[in-house]
Amino acid sequence: MFDLGALAAALETHGRVARVVIAGVEGSSPREVGASMLVWEGGQAGTIGGGALEFEAAGRAREWLAASPPTPSLPHGGGREAPRVERIALGPSLGQCCGGAVVLWTEVFEAVPEAVAGVVARGVGEMPLAVKRVLAAARGQGVRPAPGLVAGWLVEPVMEAERQVWVWGAGHVGRALVSVLAPLPGIAVTWVDVRPERFPDVVPEGVTVVPASDPALVADHAPVGAEHLVLTFSHALDLELCHRLLNRGFKGLGLIGSATKWGRFRSRLRALGHEAQAVGRIRCPIGDPSLGKHPQAIAVGVVAELLRASQVKVGEKRA
């Protein structure tokens, strides 16, 4: 999906940016259609799979950036020049063992393209009828197309947060969790703790930080469709958050702790008036205990659990 925010941030810092997208895949490939990276002189962000493919693609993008002067932009929100589209056989061309081929679409941007009904479509020449139908379905029916080539044009839905994950607590485990969650596409992270100084000096891009002297009051206003991970410094606060979130409603709720802690919490939550079935929706312990108790190990297990439960999808419907 097209991350317009990431492109805007890169343009603000670097002025001109090349964007490389996997527009097509045949056979085995290191990444899926729609995977992309931004490239500028001296740096890049995102990935199309790493290895030789990414190295070569980034090098070509930088050469193009250096050699191409600014030109009038393409119609329909395209890049500053006609895109470069090339099919690369990973084995013969790059010596990779994937055995497949990819189509790379590379553009140079100097401004953020315009989206139509949450879709960015661009190409050379008059817009094909097939692309017009995709945009009409997005406008009229809310159908988000899968990223890919349509009649020679590249069609990409704009990246949107499909899942809201609230992390309660900015201790070692909370910091590790946010560092793993923040880069994942389709996830919006809200991070809550009692004081601003509890958070690190540098917070991952796109994470909403909420310092609140009484986080339980914030829980009363959390979206009912959010998923929560409760791991504060205080068992009393953990219990109060579980209590408030059970009253509020949630899509998912995980609580850090031992089997003993969870046994006590179950009894106390029942005493607060919650039905056993509702209390049973809380996951505790969270993560994979076999990975150990190191904060990063806990974070890996918890995020894997989240992704298995409801995978972040790229393009829910195909027009």
C-alpha cells in the first residue's frame, strides 16, 4: 500500500525522492506485490526484500535521481517523469535462489501524489478504462483494490491503519513492544503512561504518546475496536485498566503476568461484577513463555500472537 505520510516526510527532508515498488511477481519472490522503498542520495527507507535485488534497485534509483532534472509532473498524480518499469529474473540476473521474477516500478517524486477515494493510480497516457472502473468501485462501493498493474498502470490503495493497538506502560517491555509494533503496516499505536518522562526521548514515527496522570480515565474513552496490551509498573493500575476496559469494550485485551497474577485478577474482576465469560476474553500471560523473559523476547512473542490472531492484510478486496 502507498504510505503517503512516509513519502511526504522524505520529501520534506530530501527534496526529491525515488520510490521503488514491486508491481508484479512471477514465482518465488523476496516480497509481495506492493512492497516498496524510498531512495534518496545517501539513504533509503522501507524494503523490497533486501539482498541483491534491493541493492541493485536502490543503486539504479540513485543514478536516476542524480541524472534526471526536474520535469513537469505526469497527470493523475504520477511521478515527475515517466516511470521506469523493468522485469528482473532473480536467478539469471542477480544470482538469487528465489527462482522467480519481479516487475519493478520506479518513480521520482517531488510532491505527494493525489489519491482518489483512497487509491493512487498513475501511468503514461490516457487513463485506461480498467483503471477508471477500479476508481469508480473505490468511490461508489468503497472497494479497496489490491496493489498491482492494471492495464499498464500502477494502482495502489493508500495505507490506512486497519488495527488500533494501545500499549499501557512505557517500561522495558512496553518500549520493546512499541519498537516492534511501530514499523508494521496497517497498525496505529497509542502509548499511554503516567508521566512524560516515562517515555523515551525518541519515539518511533507514527506512535501517539499519551501521558496521563490517571490512565484509567483514558481507558474510559478508548475506541471499542482497539486491541490493548496492559503492562504498567503497577498491579493495581493493571487491574483498574482491565476493569475499565471490560466496562468500555474492546476487540482484544492482553495482560502481562504470571499464572498466579492472572488467578488473582480473575477473582478480583469477578468480585467487581464482571461475568466469567467476559473476564475470559482477557489473555494472560501474553506472548510465548518459551522465548524467555527478556523484554525483546516478550515483545516478539506478543506481536507474533497479535499477527496470528488477526493478520494485517494488504488489500482486503480485489476490484
